[in-house]
Amino acid sequence: MDIDLTPKLSKKSYGGDGGAYYAWSSDDLPMLRAAGIGAGKLALEKSGLALPFYSDSSKVAYVLQGGGTCGIVLPEATKEKVIAIKKGDAIALPFGVVTWWFNPSDSELVVLFLGDTSKGHKAGQFTNFPITGGNGIFTGFTTEFIGRAWDLTEDEAKKLVHNQTNVGIVKVKDGQAMPEPCQRQGGHGSQLLGGTSGCRHKKMGAVLWC
């Protein structure tokens, strides 16, 4: 069977004032499904923050335009790594890694994602799972469960689950402090996400949900 190789534009999946995430659908581009390759694009305006998420596939992120900051938590890591990114950078993102992206500059930050979807939910297409926001994984649990799991008070659990109503991408308010890379700590700066196990999320909540 012949495969349509006609180039297609990506379609907006979600976004807001801070930017948008676009994806190429395997339904529109059968060659992606045939090759088992997923493709997506993140475009952030000034002060745009792509909230933490993970994907069902390993991939490579290519910075096509602009510069900014990326937070990375590897599946086996206990600390978040915050790195500076710029045009021309390529970042390998293994399966299960959690990332967030921030653009502090006036120029648009554009990041292209390409990766293997052979073990993903849908061949030829990434499935992303947001950690926070209006559709984040925490919204699937009761505040009572969240409070017990992370040893939080009822008010802290409500803040963690309900304060951030935007989906996927937000615009950070002027004056809001954001994590920055710190070379003295081997690339580990201040954290937007807490440790991976048994951690409290007060610091994370202060940035993401307040």
C-alpha cells in the first residue's frame, strides 16, 4: 500500500497566553505510524511555562529557536536537574522522564520533539501526561488521599490539587522567581519539582499553584 508522503502542518493540542503545544497526528501522517515515530512542537512566548509532564515514549528535544530553561527529573533520580537551553541544543529524554520548560526572554522559544513510539499508547504519536494543571494527574485523586500520601494538611492538599486551573501552559507573573541553572552544583539549581519519593511539595506548590 502506498503511503502519503505529503508534508502536513502540526495541529494545536493545547495552550494559552504563555504559548502552545502542537502535534503531528499519525492519522494525518500515516508515515509516522508506519515508522513508529512521534513528532511534537512546543512554542513558548515570553514568561511562558510548560507545566511538568511526562510522555509514554523516549524522545529527543531539539531547540529550534530562542533559549530558556528546562527542568528534568529522570526516573531513577532523587533530584531535579535544571539546565539552560539555547538554539541548536539537543536533549535526550528517556522514557518516564518528567520535564518542564520556561522562556524568560523576549524571543519565542521553540522546541521540536522526535522519538520512538513503538512502545507507546499509539504508534506514531506521543501521549503526554501532565503532572499538574487543570488536567493533571493529581486531579484524579481526592485531597484526602493526596494529604495522606505526602503528609500534607488539608489546606496544602487542596492548594496542590485545585489552585492551578490552567491546562499545560501558563504565563508566569512578573516578579515570580523561577529555578535557574547553577554550575556550582553540577547543573542542579533551585527546584520547581520536589524529590521523587517521600517528599513534601510545599516548594513545588509555591511555584506552580500559588
